[in-house]
Amino acid sequence: MTVTTYDLVIVGGGAAGLNAAAAARARFPGKRVLLIDGEEEIGYYRTLLPMFMTGVMPEEKLFFQRPDDPVGYETRLGVRALALDREQNHLSLGNGEVVGYERLILAQGGRPILPPMFADRRLPAGSFPVRSLAVARRIKDWLPEHRRIVVLGGGLVGSKTSVFLAMGGCQVTLVEKEPHILPTVLSERTAAPLQRHIANLGIDIRVNTTIDEIETDGNKVTRARLSTGEWLPCETLLIGIGGTPDIGFLADSDLIDGEELVVNPGLQTRDPNIFAIGDAVTIETAEGEHHQPWTWPQAVSQGKRAGDNAFRPSAAPVPRVTRVNAQNISGIPLMILGGPGVGSEVVSRPDPDPGVWREFFMEADRIVGGALVGDIAGAGPLHFRMANGEAVGGEAPQHLQRRTRAFAAESWGRLARARRARRFAMEGERA
């Protein structure tokens, strides 16, 4: 068996892996680096896929790194890692190749969660998990003739996808099993006005339910049944209920604790020569707390730190483990400071201004999460204080006050009407 050995092997070409490769090449230019990814193309913004597949953004705008960009490392694309042998420092690949490593960075991310009705992972025509560029291309080609759409999952991906589809003239139903949309980052009270705004765009939102069966015509989806028993017409089913860590190839590596790939604050696994970053990892702090900050900003930050740590004698800790994330949903800015923790107290504006909603999730006198909706001014200092565990005590109410001029309720209504008018105009152009 021929084994090619590299100083550093990186599994995963998403934001985490690519930033790790760039950081390692910058800090250790003499090292030989190999990056492996299961997709044929890498270097694109996964968060922008809803805009691309609905025609709002051209494909070339998705990429922050093109295939012909000089990068200074080797790649194996369209190839998956199959098994890790820690005794030999070998990684077996799906193309039959075995590569050796001195240091290894695992940045393989997650794979889409599919509902139980797709337990065999075979999806009928018209059913797509919203995850990769290859799938987004197929969705983009499918949508023009299949415009009655059901989106399963009311998180950020599902909500943003629904908005772009509705603005493009599609008939959209958004299905969320929890009592409100964005359940992992917003309380029900703060989600309510945002949910109304999205509904004003013509999206039919169904909460407290899920899809438990689909009906096909041959192999093409035609209807979807809610757990309430109601059947929805469905020519396209988009699945956006999240992802699960892709750690199957590590089953015999002794790196998995329970069902988690756990790393220390320096992003090292229990094997100090193997680092792990991104959507597959759980970070264990010195106090024993477990964090899963699976966001794009965290992927970038962890990638840079892992690449910088790869050959250092001691690994520097990642700067923070918070899940801060910025989004814009149909004209409404949204800054997420983190979701609610177990037992955290929700503190929100008692009488929010129209168009502006703020809330914190508190433990004792510390902010552990929260969201600023409609007005994100002051988010930076708030995040800094939260990330550093500073006590805010009686200051919380003043941070809940709006910082910029809010849109009045009638302004949001005018915006919704303008967007609907634009949608109808687009439909007329297609006709």
C-alpha cells in the first residue's frame, strides 16, 4: 500500500477548513498541506444559497475563493474520508487512497437531517435538503415549473428561503414543529412580530406541526401531510430542519465522547495532534461547560485559530464560544447573541416600539444570549460584555431601549405591500 504523507491534512472545505488552510500556510509556509472535501466545488458562501437558488444572486457572487485561485496547498475534491487510523496516522479516502499526516484538522461539518419518512435517505423528485451548492443548482432548475412549495423547518435557513421564494412569486407554506419560527434563537414573544411580518409577504406559516407523510405521482412529490392530518399541495419540498455532525468515519478512532466530537478551548481532541472545528464539534471549557457554537462567524474564527495552532508547542484557546450571528430577513435586521440556555430567564421590552424588539437571556446578572430585532445598534459592546461574562445587573433595561429610529408598524406594512407588488411584476415578466 502506497501512502502519501503530509505535514497537515484538513478534512472539510467549508469556511472552517479553508480558513484553517490559509492560516496554516501563512504561519507555517514550509509545511505541506492537503485539503479534502466531499464536494466537487468549495469556497462558496453556504449562507447565500437561498438567494442563489431563487434567482436573486448570480452564481459567481457566491464564491469567496475560485478553483483557479492560487492557494499554496493540494486538494482532493469530490472525495470523502472513510476511516481514521490514529495508530498509523493514516486517513482512508473514498477513492481508495490512503494519506498520512503529522497533524490533522477535522472540519467536515454536518450532514442534513432528514425526517423519519426518508429514513432510507432516498428522496422522491422535488424533495431537496437545503445544504450544498450542487443541490441548490438542482433546486434552481426545478423551481420554475414547480412553484407550490412546502418548506420544512422554521429556523434561519427555512425562514430566509421561504422569504426569497415568496418574493419570487412562489406559493409557500412554512412548517415548524415548535410553537414559533426561529425557536432556537428567539423567545415566542419576540418571534411573534417577525412571524407576522413574514406572513404579510404571503407565506402560509404552520407551527406546532410537522410533515409525517408525502404522496407522489410516480416518483414526483405531489402532496405533503401535516401531523394534524391536513394535506398540503406540494410540488417542491425543501428540507431545512438543520444538520447533525458528520462523524461516522470516526467511529473507530476513540475520538467520540458519547455522540460528540469534543475539543478543548485550543480546539484539540483527546489526541493533541488532531484538531476539530466547525459544525461537528463540541467545545469543552476549563469549567466543564459544553458549547456548540455552530455559526458561520465561529467557523471562520475557529478555522483561523486551528491553522495557527497546528504546529505550535501549545495551543492558544479560541477567543470566544458564543453563537453571535447577523442576519437580515426581508428588510428586518436581526442580531443573534445566542439562544436561551437551560433555565435562563427571558428579559425583554415590556412595551416594544413597533418594528423594534429586543430581548436577553439572563443567568443571574449575566447575559448569556438574546436578540436585537429591527434595531441592532450597540450589538458589538453587548456581545463583548456577554462573551467576557461581565455582570450587567440593573443595566439590562437600558440596553433593551432602542438605539436608532424604528420603523413604525405602517412602514412595515408599506414595505410588505411594495414587496408583493414587485413579486407580481416579476410574475408578469415571466408570463
